[in-house]
Amino acid sequence: ILLQLSSSSPCICGMLIKRELCQIVLADLGGNIFFRREHSYKVLDSSESLIHLLEELFVQCQQHTSRRILAIGISCLGPLNSKEGMLLNPPCFYGIENLPLAAIIKESTGLPVSLVNDATAGAYAEKIFGAGKRLSNFAYLHIMNGIGAGFVLNNELYDGDSGQSGEIGHTSINLHGPQCACGNRGCLDLYANRENMCAKIAELRGFYPGSPLSSLASPTWADIITAGNARDAMAVSVLEEFCSYIACSLANAVNLLNLSSIIVGYDSVGNGFIIEKLLQYKLSQLVLSAKYQPLSVTHSTFNGDAPLLGSIALVSSKVFHQELPLAEFMD
């Protein structure tokens, strides 16, 4: 018998914390979102400002629904310690560090709270709700303000000993490169970013006067992706360099784990998958197993929303695995 979730069934609150943006949603146990709010900012004065913002957004969720909220899942930029619910020391995150985020939100809301790295959450969203349902092993690559990765191995989410797995943006691709905010040298994030792409566009502008990017002082990520998908020559050149950096780092992880499926998540409008095509080509030259088993590089089911959906997937999975007993929340 095919069962459906009741429209009055308990729901889950999911939160996503990024640089310059917080998002919050309400969704049912199947990952279907029915309420969404977000708040952007240029700076946060303190950790108290972040907590106050999350609490305000949660109150809006409560006021929107009469359904019982089971728990809260928080997907957040790292590094963090998911086991202890601690936000550690994310680079360039307004000086906020060593924040017991899960404990504070649990105390203020009275609900169970789970904290997970944003890229790891993206992998979980794909495994529970998306393209990874039928895959036993895959990597999820998330491209946002930084670059992160999440891994599903033998049908289980791999989160490491303390929830710091997948920090691919802080793996070095140049041992003699500039020092990163994380303390490492030559990190991927220092090379594969929008600022460098904009600098490259400015450098090439005179050679591609017909490019739609040539007239833009500071092209956005969406501008570059849209032009690349339309096969604009300058955009393709810029994205080819961007993907070369990512492939250099990602190939190491794929070779170590012997993966053949990669799901890529980022904000995109319209059709076209220039990023995936470039990564598939470059990784096929670098991954050892590609000679014997074709690599699959596909776009995320949820576009750039997989980390947000992952906060829901994390709690939903706990309910269905009886780690969070549903009966306790029923009247």
C-alpha cells in the first residue's frame, strides 16, 4: 500500500548558515518544503547576533504553522564538530568561533537540534531525497562561497570522527602558494573562487569584446554560468580554469575512495551543465579507475539547495531509524 504523509503530520525545521545569508524552512518528513524565509547580511557583530537572527526566524516558522515541529536540523559552513554541536572557526566568518550552536538553539527552542557541515548535508539530501537514492557510493561537491564535499560510502553518510570530513576547499593544490585563513598554504579556495574568475574576465575582456561578460564590471556567479552554458568563449575559458583547480583537488579524493559518481550542487538558472561537462572531462584524465569504469558527474537534484534540504534529511532519517522517537511528539 502506497502511504502518503498527512498534511497535519509533524514537521521539521531546517536551517542553513552561510556567509552573508541564513535560510530557514519547514518541511514534512519527506522533504517537501511548505514554508521558507531567509535573511541576508554583510556582517554579523557577534555570535549573539547570529543566535538572535536564528531565533527570530524560528519564531516566524512557529507562527506560520499549527503542526508540531519535531526537531531542528542546522546545516552550516565549517569547520565544525557535529558530534558536539560546535561551530569551530570558519574562515572569514566575522570572527565567530567555538560556538556551542546546537546547545544554545536547543535551550531557546526546547527542541532536539542536530548540526551538520553544509556539504555533508548536501550529500545526505541527495541520498535520502535525490539523485543518490540508488547509489551506494558517491561524492557530493558543493560550490558556493567556498568549496566543500560530502561523501556517502556503502550507503552511509561519512561524517568523520567529529564532523569535519569533506573540507576539500582547504586541501592544498600548491604547497608554495599563499597562506589561507585556515593556516594551510595554497588551498583550493584561494584559486577556485568568483573573485579570481572576475579578475580573469577583466584580463581577457579586450580579446572577447562580443562576450556578454565584457560589459559587466563585476559579473556574478549566475552571469558566468549562464554565459558558459550558452558556450560564450570567454566564459568557457574562465570556467575551464576554475574547473581545472577543482579537478586537481577532487581527483585525489576520488582516487583514494575509488568513487565513480559525483553530484555537483550550485546555484544555476536555465539549462546547461558546463561545470559538470568540464569536470567530467578533466577528472577522466586524472582518476585512475576512469580507464576501467566511466565517471558520472551530474548536477544536483536540488540545484544549490541541497545543503538546506540536508538539514531536513538529517532529522527525517533519525525519525525513520528511531533515533528520534515520533511517538514522543504525538498528542
